[in-house]
Amino acid sequence: MMLVTRREAIVGAVASATAVSLMSKMYAAGQQTRHEVKIQNFRFDPDHIQVQVGDVIRWTNEDIAPHTATANELGWDTEELAQGVSSEIIVTGGMETSFFCTFHPHMKGSFEIV
């Protein structure tokens, strides 16, 4: 069993509150765009998009089989997405832009940070 100290709990709460506050401000300022990528027929649709730092990419699995969107060098991962499940990432500078499905490696996609 892992014990969390009071200090760690407070630091975690402050970090979470700060992240939520920053994300709220970005949405309010209109600086974030949400990009939708559907997973259907064992492919990403679209399989390439242009994004900006701070944008959100959301993958939704519309197939019966589970899928992931995983960076080629494993720097980020949506984890397993069952049918009807979505996951999203926030685009950061310097992040990996090519991805694949760990269950079906022939499924590939990418995004370009502009």
C-alpha cells in the first residue's frame, strides 16, 4: 500500500488546480482547437491533421475491436480504447507526431504542428 504524505497531497492538488485553471483560460481565450479523429474500419480518419501547440486531439473508437493511438517512440499513448470510448491529448511543442495502434501496427497516422 502506497502512503501519500500531506505535503504530496497538497502539491498534487495545487498542480491539478493550476492545470485546470490554465486549460479553462485557454478555452476561454479561444486558443485551443479540438481535432476529432475517428477510428473505424481499422484505420484513423483522418490519418493526418494539422494542429497547433495547445490544441486537443481526440480519438474515438467506432470499431468493435479495441485500438490505441500510440506515439511511434512511445512518448504518449491513449491507452486501450474499447468501442465507443474516446481519449484525448493536448499538443505540446516537440512532441512525437507519428502514431500507430499497438494492437494493429498497420494502422498509422500523424499530425503536423504548424
